[in-house]
Amino acid sequence: MSTTADRIPHSAPLPLLVLGHGRDLASERGVECPGDLPAPSDPGLVERARAAREALGEKVFVLGHHYQRDEVIAFADVTGDSFKLAKEAAARPEAPWIIFCGVHFMAESADILTSDEQTVILPDLAAGCSMADMAAISQVEDAWDDLVEAGIAEDTVPVTYMNSSAAIKAFTGRHGGTICTSSNAKTALSWAFSQGGDGRVEGGTGKVLFLPDQHLGRNTWARDLGGSLEDCVVFDPHRPMGGLSRQQLQDARMILWRGHCSVHGRFTLEAVKQARREIPGVRVIVHPECRHEVVEAADEVGSTEKIIKTIAAAPDGTRWVVGTELNLVRRLGEEFPRQQISFLEKNVCYCSTMNRIDLPHLVWTLESLVAGRVVNPIHVDPEVARHARVALDRMLALPGETHKD
């Protein structure tokens, strides 16, 4: 039996990039890592990080996403979800260097919102997002051409999840759409439907192209807006016309991009049922990026921030099973020991790309700044940033607490 390696001609390069060597500009994730990283086994890493932070003082501001490792969170000036962190960076104009311990699209958002005098740094360029990578700008532009051909583009408003590249956000801005977070998706969708077709959410003719997470779009439409699942279609960018007929596109209200979160997509309905069988009185809380059947079976559904606040406000002795990233779930268990907090998955379920930001990369970034070297700066093209900012500003102008993740 032949292996994959046997079938690759010896003259052809392997279809992979070794971290630290080369670049792939067609991907959101970079792989170039100039310089030498400290060894993970270095017992002095914590002290080196402290010394570098002290030397840099207020010149550096460190952002830590909730899904980061504890060793990284320990050095964060502020923790939170992606858009909250980007806004925190913009609110610190006195800090010329912003170290974003998150993933690539988050650092792009921070670069868009911060001033020209500030530089956003991503400690490891390989920290991308599988969901964001599922929607390349060329694919989205082609998909829009398909909507034009189907005669529905004029009635379609793009709504793009924050977990997307700057290029996709810019596309959304150019086509009259808005950005949303997992907290304000209902508000964003309601606004979008008021812009397209006859302006009605129920029974209207307006449509939404929802990028790039199909599950958040489907859950928001069905659970929060009371829409029918029959009004949803999934657009597959790898198939002609998204794998849909002209009639299917014309009949749909929600055109969902075929994308998903590699972490939240792992949770299953059977895992929810098992939790209820094994843990008497358990409450199940999950992120809206989970599959629709998982969300429907849960007791609570909400963004990362909502999950944290819900558990923090719960009485002692409450039993929770949580469907979101494992680093956060473990941290919640430590912060609220009087509650029983379990993970909705027997297998390890870390965000693998988020976990690329580790203490060696953070130390390397900090010590490089002390030495006068700025490594891994994130710079969004000014024209892309301008259109992306239009879409972000539309979100900020929506009614209610629309800026929260």
C-alpha cells in the first residue's frame, strides 16, 4: 500500500511550510519567525518576561485573549475577547507598542483602530484562525459575482463576523454591510434586513450573506430572530455557484458561508445528553459558534464574555458543563472553585493556533523591543483599513450594547 509521500514526485516540494522558514502570502497565517526563540524549558522565562516588561514600562501594552495560556495571561495588562481588546489598545495612545496575544485577525482589527503612531505586534505570525482562513477575499468576491448573476445582490447585505480578515471586513464595508460580534449578531442582522429588500425581517425579501461562520449566522437567525431553517442555505466557495441553484439563492433569506470554528464545531448533541445523564442538575452553557442542535439542547447560549459573567453570577454549588475553548474553561474552574465546572468534550479541545502564542514567543517579543527591534508588526493596507473601518463604524452606530464581544 502506497503512502502519501510515495505519491509525491521527488522533485516536488512537500505541501507544507515549516514554522520559522518561508512565508505564504496567500494565507492569513504567516510562518516567518526571524531570530532565535528562547527554549520552552528555560527556567528563567518568567523572570526574563518580568524584567523586559519593567524595562519597557508604559511604552508597551499587552493584550491577552481569553483563550490564551495561563502563562501568557499572567503578563497581560487586560484580558477579553477580540474587539474589546482592539478597543482597549486604541484607548492607550500613549503606548507606542501593542502586543496582541491572540490571533492574526485580532491584531489586524487593533491596527485598524489604533493610531498611526502605534504598532501592533503579534508574537507568532503562525497564530491564525482556521475560521477566518475559510473565507479568502478572492472567494468572497467570486461569490458576490454569483449573487449578481442570480439577480439578488441588490437585495443582499453582507454581515461579517469579527472573526474574519481585514480584507473581508473591507469587502463588507464596500458593499454596505456591517460587522458583528457574537453578542450583537441579532442587532446586526436586524439592521441588515432593514436595509435590503422591503425592510422586513419576517416574510421580507431582503437577504443576508453571513461570513464566515455558518453556525453563528444560523443560530442567530433561528433562535434570536425566529426565522425558519428552511430559509437558510450554505454557500460552499469550492463549488460553482456555491453548490446552489439560482432558485435556491433567490428563495433564501440567510446565505451562510461554509465556515466554522474548529473548536466549537467539535461539540456534539451526544456530549450534551451525556452530561445530563452523568451530572444531576447540570446547566449546559455553550458558545453560539456551536452547531445548531448543540445550541438548541443547551440551557444557556452566549459569547465568551457572557459565559464568564453567567458563571460568575451563579450560586455556589451550581454544576456547569461549558462548551467553549479549554483554556478558558480550566481558568473558570480555578476562579470559581465552589461551583462544579466541567468541559463539554472528553478529548482535548484547545484552540491550536491561539496556543502558538506561548511564553517563549512573548519573551522574544518583549526582549526584542528592549533591544530596539520591532518584530512581527501587523500593518493593514491603508485602503483596506479605510473600508474595514466603515464596516466597523456601522456596527458601532447600531443601537444597544453593540460593541461587546
